[in-house]
Amino acid sequence: MFDLTIRRGTVVLPDSISVCDLGVRDGKIVAIEPILPAGREDVDATGLLVLPGGVDSHVHVDQTFSSGAQIADDFASGTASALAGGTTTIISFVMQPRGGSLKHAAAHQHKLSERSRCDHSFHLTITDPTPEVLEQELPELIAQGHRSIKIFMANASTRLTDAQMLPVLAAARQHGALVCVHAEHHELIEWLTARLLAQGITEPRALALAKPMIVEREATHRVIALAEALDAPLQIFHVSGHSSAEEVARAQARGVKVWAETCTQYFLLTAKDLDRPGMEGAKYMFAPAPRTLADQEDLWQRIQDGTITVVSSDHSPLNFDAHGKLFAGEGAPFSKIPNGIPGLAARLPIVYTLGVHEGRIDLRKFVDLVSTNPAKLFGLYPQKGAIALGSDADLVLWDANAARTLTNATMHHGPDHTPYEGLETVGVPVRTYLRGQLAFADDRVLSEPGAGRFLARDAYEFIAPSGRFPAGFNPYL
């Protein structure tokens, strides 16, 4: 007897798309056949797509900005939004306070994540790579299943210098973790920001002037060079347009193990959105800054040619109030406004609409971008990211023909706005299952706080170093 059968859906399998039945027992997919006997719960999915649950590998919940501004989602509300959008696994962040313990920060985030409604893992953000952190805390945390590290190249409170990045890259390679990087040139941003403020250019639109593509392109090129020299596998977070994607493509062509993600917002928003009346532009401030329509089309080209393999939300929600975007007060200069926008529930509908519905990508590529590829890259596959025998029964019943207008209410998240208000999308998650349990249906989140599990990640071959060094010298011997 199956706990759940899903019948007659169009199922996106790892190597095919087939109308078939799925049988679920004890939270796992145990049967994939043309016809199966009824389960205790029997669901007719005729006319619907059956997709693996989304994996969003770049999500910020339950964090506080260095400025004191507060993210508007805790684990309960953020993961409710995930499930409402067809995402069943998120990877959030442990943030080491500068001068503080990475290990203690991880313990704190694990405690907060006990309210998660979906499964989750963590990236370890290193802001102060002391010998104690790199030699004692980091190896222990990696062995406990935290197999990815985030570093910032910009932002005064979090950035690492080149000299600090090198030992982090080396430690990650030694202990089997993937380094993910926010690539922007800190000093150039600071210099441009000072000149803009001196000229009285303080509105949100100035973000795009202080953070033009060149600051992203240069930093992307530089960190790839460092990683190539150390043979340390690398992912570039939130690639925003042509020039930075080109740097990744050039490195990949040389055989460097570097991957790239982009985010939903870079397909839709441009620098013009920052120039909305009054402080409205603050709702569209995120980093790297939104680019141009030409950059949007180039991102789709880079997805088609395989340069970019992951689309995340970089969900970083802030209320439009004194605790969030207006933390520094009404009329504060752009340099004091916290960056970040929500996007968890909007990710799959937007990528499906712009990608599959509008003919830029096929259904198989869509599933790769939002589920399979992030699961592979971060050591969660095939437990996550696939409809296969033995995989977790994380399933989304998707109505490919249904239209929906995105509103803040349909996001099921904590913040008081969405940058996608009023956007018409095609493709709707009808039901979301987490390990075989119905977690979202009829526009209601059913999964309770605490239903999610932490996903410890073992060492995995996908991110193994190449063993090649540019000059033939192995610095690790």
C-alpha cells in the first residue's frame, strides 16, 4: 500500500517527460509506473505537470543587517512563501559577526531554523577568517554537513580583501566545500558613492551609478583568477548581465570549475525602476544593481548555452518602514538604504512564464534551473531535485495553463510589499508536497512550523577540484 499515489500527471523525470503514476511510501518515491494501485491518498493529476520541488540555493531569512535593519521573514514565514511558490528546499545563511565565532553563529541559526516549514541547509558566511575560524571551526562545521561558504568582496562590514580570500579558498578546497562569492569591487563603489553624494545625487537611482557593471565584471574576473590559481571550485552569485557572465564563460572555456547563478529580478527589473517617484525606488534596490533590457536578453542566452545553470531568488525581504527600507529615515541617501527584495514565491512562476511560456527555454531546462542543478551543485542530489526512485517525494502539481496576477497576498511572506505587484504570470503551483505530505494547496500553506528538516551534506564528487594548476605548481603539497 502506498501512502500517496499521484496519477496520470505529466511527470518531468531526470531523462524524460512521461504521463505516468507515482507511488510514495515513508516520504520517498518508491514506484514510477504507467499504472499503479491506489494509495491511502489518491490524487488525480490529469492535465497537470508533476515537477520536483524547487531548490532555492540563495535565501536570506531570520537575519539582521549590520546597520540594524531587520529582514522581514523568519523561518516560518519565509518557508511558507517557499512552499506557496513550489519550492521545498532552501539554502539560507549563517553570518559570522566580524570578530565573532562562526561556530556560535551556526548554532544560533540552527535554533532559529527549528520553525522552518520546509527542508533547509546553510551557507557559512565568513567575514573574519582568523586562524581559529579557518583551522578549528570551519573544518568541524564542514564535517557536520555545511558544504558551502559565502564570501563578500564588497560591503564594509562583511568584505574580505584578496589576502583574506586566499586562505578561505584554500581551506574550502582542503576540506571539501564550495565557495560562493558576492563579486563587486569595494573600493571603486566607495569612491563613486562619495562623488555622487558630493554632487548631491542621493536618490535610490544613484545605486546603479555607484554600482555599474564594471564593478561586478572586475571582481568576477579577479576572484575567478584567485580560484583558478588555487584550483578551488567556485560559484558566482547573482550574475546580473552580459559582462560578468562573459567572464564566467571565458573561465569555463579554460576548464575552470566555476558556476554561475542569476536571480529572478534580473530578468524583469532594470535601473529605471530605481528612479520611481519619491522613495518608491528604494523597494527595487538590491545588489548587484538592476541592469538593462539588453542584459536581460543576454542572461537568457547564457542560460541557453549553459554558462548560467541556476536561477535563485536571493530572497532578502525588507518592510517599507523604519525597521527596513526606511531604517535611516525618509529621504536618506541611497548609501544608507538597505538593499534586498523578496522573491521566494515568485521565482518559479516568473521563470516559467518568461522562460517556458514565452519560448526561451523548454520544460526540462526550467526544472534544471530551479531544482535539479542547484541540488547537484550543493550536494543535495538525488535526494532533492529529482523525481526518481528513492528520492524524497518533494513534488509540485503545476497547472501550465493557469494565469495568475502576482500580489503581495499571494506571496505568503512576511514583508509588506512585493516588487512584482500586478505582474501577470502563466503557470501556477496547485499543490506542493514535502516528503509526501501536502504542504500547500488551494492557496493555503498547510505545512506547520517545524515540519522542515536540516539537510546535512556529505562530501560529494561534483565539486571535486580539477587537480590542475596554471603554472604546474601544487601549493598544497
